[in-house]
Amino acid sequence: MRLRSTVAAAFGALALIVAVPTSAGAATGDFRYTYTGHGGSPQFGFLVDPPNQMCITLPEVADPSSSNPAHTPWNFTDSSATVFTGPDCEGDYFTLRPNGGHASERLKLRSVVFS
């Protein structure tokens, strides 16, 4: 009887562990980029601890018809960052290494995904 109770309890615990959803991973750290603000002045945008495996369109440069793309990205997260020339992770892309990967102002971007 004890063995059956122990097995049942172990099976129940295992079922509970499997059934509990895991939290989505996040890149730890900051991702920084530069964009042109009102009046043409350079502004800095930041993503803090962004989610992994999820396309993020940068809000300041989301609309190609009304804004210039961002540039000069710095990846201070612990994940690789793949930046795209278009919104919704479309267009040409370039991957920045984790922990300090960066590019010059020649690299234009409107969206990013972390992995």
C-alpha cells in the first residue's frame, strides 16, 4: 500500500512539473540604438531585458514612410541580436554578438530579434 501511494505521489508531482508552463526567456541586459528625433537631433533608444525569439519593431522608426531608420546599434545583452532593415524583422539583416557587439551608423535598422 505504501509503495502504491509513493508511486502515485511521484507520478502526480511529475505531472504537475510537466504541466506548469515555463516562462519565456529574455536576453539580460540592454540593447541601444540611435535614431533621429524631432528637429533632426540624435536620440538614443533602449530595450531593457528584451524577450528572446520575438521580433521587436523599434517604435521610434516603425513607419518607413515617416521616419529614417535607426543606426549605430550596441548589443549589451547576453544574447545574439539580429537586426533587420525593415519593420517586422523583414529585409536585410546582420547579427551582433552578445556582450558588446556593435556596428557603425552605416548599419540601418527598424527591428531586432534576440536569440
